[in-house]
Amino acid sequence: MFAALASLAHRRSRWVLVLAVAAGIAAGALGGGVAEKLDPYGADDPATESVQATERLERAGVNPSVDVVALIAPGEPVRSAAGRDEVDRIRAEIEAAPDVSRVLGHREVGPALISRDGASTYLTVGFDPSADSEEAAETLDERLAGESSVTLGGQAIADPQVNEQVSADLARAELLAFPILFLLSFLFFRTLVAALLPLLVGGLSIVLTFLGLSVASELGSVSVFALNLVTGLGLGLAIDYSLFIVSRYREEIERHGPGAAALRATLTTAGRTVLFSSLTVAAALASLLVFPQRFLYSMGLGGVMVALIAAFVALVVLPSVLALLGRRVNSLAPRRLQRAAARDARPAESGLWYRLSRTVMR
């Protein structure tokens, strides 16, 4: 298997790289907006009686949930005539909005919906079970945009905001993580070319996993929390797998020179480690798939995907890049680090780590 992968990387390196670039671009275009397709949380257990009761009511055409909460501060005491008129006017405006099936206030629920000072009150809003609650909430928000005394909240309002915040957080995390990843890689490899390779593995693995999550969201409920795990784990595995493959390849080209022999030796040793590491990580995270809560299931699904995809990129795409680079993988090293980079590329035959590994293997 590993000899076949080495042969593929050596003979078809340009084709593999072209396909990888095309796949990365397509995955970025199709899976880049995956956060908008994912559910915000998913902590409910479908087997509990409360969830089953809610589903039965919804099938019967009744929405027992509160989708939107409207906080109204009419400017006059709520119990005064002017306050009641203002609350009733806003209530009528909400009831006239599309897909609104129920509006309840303090008259139906009780005085608990009125603030202690009597200056504000809540209205709870439920949408038709057949309606898209987020679209209905957006329509209602636009309808009440000119009402300065009304503030909308609730799950249907918060869910899109959670997804938007997750997208912003991911963008910020990637903006910070990739430069740090590059610096760490440069400190270890001591050459600019080699330091860029973990970024390639990490970036390609993440966008391909985003595409996989986007497809999975079309088949079932996937929680947005999977994205955080995919980004963190994808970058971590990218560093590990790139260290294994690139370090071993740099040693092998000192022994055999650039070519099929160096790739074969790299993949039959470091490649085997990458494969079993990815299978171990995927198997561990697959245990989350047995939980009924969708946010745990989703993190398990995302973790399995990114572990296997990162291994695929490290075992197929990365060796093809190394085959094209050859000895140039050690190029673009600052003058002060050239000697250290050349020393690191040679097989270790002395030093603390060499003696420790020899002792452990005995």
C-alpha cells in the first residue's frame, strides 16, 4: 500500500497536485458557508419524553415552544391606560405578521411578565410549526424595526446570531493560528519552504472537512460546534503529520537522493505512523457518535472526518509536493540557519534524542 502511494506521488505528482488544488478551490467555494447551514446547539435527547411530547404537538399543528420574546417599554406604566394601549398596538402588529400563530402577554400568563417597576413587559411569540422559525423571526424583526420601544430576543432570533458569531470566531482563529503555525514550523524545519507545508496540509484538510460537514447537514442535523473542533484538530494534526513526513523525507534524500526510493522509505515508515495515528484519533472520536445529543454526535462526526482527511492529504498530496520539490524542500533558509537546517536534514546518529530512542527500542 505505502509503496503504491510512493509510486503514485513520484510518477503522477503534477496530476495529484492539480487535483488537490482543484478540490481545495471547489471545497472552499461549496463549503465555505457551512456555518449558515448548521444548527446552533443540539443538546436535546430525542428519546426523552419532553422532546417526544413537543414533536407530537408539532405534528398536530400546535407549537408549544416560545420562538421569540418581545420586550416592550411603552414609556408609560404598563398597567396605565396609555401603557395598555401601546402594548396592545404592538401586540396587534406582531399578530398580523406572517407565520405568527400565538402571542401571549401578562393578561394570559400572569403578572410575572411585568417588570418590578411596572415600566416594561414581555410578549411571547410562537410561530406556525410548518414555518421556518428563523425566516419568520427575521420578517418580524424587519416589521418592528421602527419601534424603538420593542426589543426582540428568543431562540429564533439568537440562533442566526450564534452562527454568525461562530463564523467570525473561526475567521479570527484562523487569522491567528496560521501565522503561529508557520512560525512553529519554521523554528522546527529552519527553512521557509518546509515551514509552508503544514499550512498546506492544515488548510486543505479543513476546507475539505467543511465540505463534508456541508453535505452532512443536508442529510441530517449537524451542530455548529463541530466547526471549532475541526479547525483546532485539523491544524494540530497538520503539524504532527507534516513533521513525520517532511522530517523523514529530508533524512531519506540525504541517504538515497530525491526520487522514488526516498519517498518509498518515507511512506513505509513515517507514513505507517500517520495512518495508524489517524485511525486511532478517528476511532476515539467515533465514540461520540453513539450519543443522542446532536452537538456531541456532530463533534464526533467532524473529528472523524478531519482526522481521516488530514491523513489522506499527508499520505497522498504532501508526498507529491515533496516529489516535485526534491532537495528544494531545504531551500530558502536564512543564512544563520543554513547549517542547522542541513544538520537537521541528516539522519541522527548522536545526541540526546538519538540515545534515548535507541535505549527505548532495546
